[in-house]
Amino acid sequence: MDVIDVIKIMLPAVLSFSIGIAITPLITHFLYKYKVWKTSGGKIAMDGTEAKVFNHLHSERERLVPRMGGIVIWMSTLITVVLLLFIQVLYPTDMTVKMSFLSRGQTWIPFFVFLSGAFMGFFSDVLDLFFHKRGIKISRRLFFVALISAFVGWWFYAKLGVTGISIPFSENSIELGWLIIPFFMLMSLSLYSSGVIDGIDGLSGGVFLSIFIAYTGIAFYQSQFDLAAFSATIAGSILAFLWFNIPPARFFMTETGTMGITLVIATIAFMTDSLGGGIGISALPIIGMLLVVTVLSDIIQVLSKRFFNKKVFLIAPLHHHFEAIGWPSYKVAMRYWVLSAIFALTGFIFALIG
């Protein structure tokens, strides 16, 4: 570990941020020119009824702000990866070879998962906005997530020999054998469901940013420098997105952003577990605590309405409940930023000492 390794992490992050800032005006022009927003606001609750509280808070704004802002994240990440690889091929010096972080051992699988989710999310958004079909049905999106995660889980098991989950403060692990595949699928599906955190200007960007910074640090500590550089690149791209998504947001992230991001978080957590000699999976519930809370609030609300015919929250997920009780949306977002930074730091420390 030397100065070059630090530069290897920082340079792609700065580069992806700069590229994101540079391409956003072009993307924004496209989104506004083709009116990439919902023609009618409103949302249907998970039980099939009208989400009255949400619609009161957000239906008007949904018809004024473009969607698909997640393009900024995956496109700036993609350009950064390709640019560094291109420079390495054209000018193969020790430095340029070191700076390119696309490697079979650490980043091929995360990169594949990230782009697969982003492109599927893009397709869903296109159907939603231009063909009035509300995107790809949730059942089909879940099937896609399950399919991708099954393949990646199999790759971890069959190709990389991952059969267990590291236990914090212990040299032992929980051996799952081939069950590591459905475990990874369950983790990926759970993280994908947390994508509903993309509901308030600036909220999801700040939360996801903290998570990727934490895993950048964990991978760096494990000397997985390519993986750390990849995580830092996504963090830089998210920071560029957040620059334009802070209240009032220029655009929303939507599926083309959240699907790729949530799926790659699961992959990076696995890469920083037994493969990296760490506890990346056990640290995830701490680092991503706000994602956990978001999903749990939805589950609690659904179960309470089904079995007790009453709501626990005025509206779920939890961040919309805070809006409903009178918190301004910017206050909800900024308090989530603070909490996400604290949880990410706590999880990072836990990963180091565990």
C-alpha cells in the first residue's frame, strides 16, 4: 500500500464526478426536450388502493420533474472505466496500467451487475414514460433481479469458491455450501426493494453515497484496490448526480439508477467478505441501516393493514411518514444524510475491528 494506491482510488472518483458534472447539462436537455416525466401524477399503494397521503404530497411535482436521472450515475461510471482502460491500451506505462481498475479478479462481476441493473432499469423507465405501461411489472423486475443474482451467486460458489459468511470477531465462518446462492439472491432482492428510498429530492443520493464511500474504505483496507477504485468511481458519479438532485431536484433517479446501485451493493458486500478476508456482509446492515429501515417500514405497514386493518405510519416508507407529519422534504433528506454518514462510519469501523 503506497501513494500510488491512494491515487488509484482518488483519481477515478474525481474523474467520474467531473464527467458527471460535464454530461449532466446534455442529459438534462434531453430529459426536458422529450418531456421525460409522468403525464399524470399519483401512486398506487402496495395493497392496490390509492396512496392518498403520498399523492397529496407529491403528485403535482411528479408531473414537473424529469425522471431517469440515474443515467448520470451509470454513464459517468461507464465513461470513467472505458477512458482509463483506453488510456492504458494506448499508453501502456506502469502508471496507466495501475490506474485502470477493470480486472477479472475484483471488478468484472460488480461492473457486469451494475450495468445489467442500470440497463434493465432504463428499459423499465422508458416503458413507463413513453408507452404508458407503468414500466416493467414488479414481478418481472423481481424475476430479473433473481435471475442475475442467481448467476452471480453461482459464480461466487462455483468459480470463486465462496461457501460461507465470515463471522465478526471470529476466525470461523457460517458454512452454507451451495445455499450461498439463494442467500445471495435473497440479499439482492432485499436490497433492490430498498430502492424505494428514492422518493425525496436528494435523499437516495446522499444515502447511497455514504454506503459506497464506506465500502471503498473497506476494500482499500483489504488491499482490494481495484474494487476500492470501482466503489469510489460510483461514489463520485453519485456525488455528481447529487449536485443536481439536491432540493429542488433537477431530475429523479428512478429505476435506471436504483436497480444498478442496489444490486452492485450486494455484490461488493460479498467481495469484501470471505474473498477479502473481511466481514463485508455482516457490516452491510449497519452501513445500509437506512435501507433496512426503509424496507422494514414498508413490511410493517403492509402486515399491520392486512392483519389489524390499521396503519402504523401515516404513509410508508418511513421518510414519507416524516413528510406527512410536517417535516419539510429538505429536512428529511438532510437528516437522512447525517444518519447515513454515521451508520456508514460505524459499519466501516465494525468491519475493520471485526
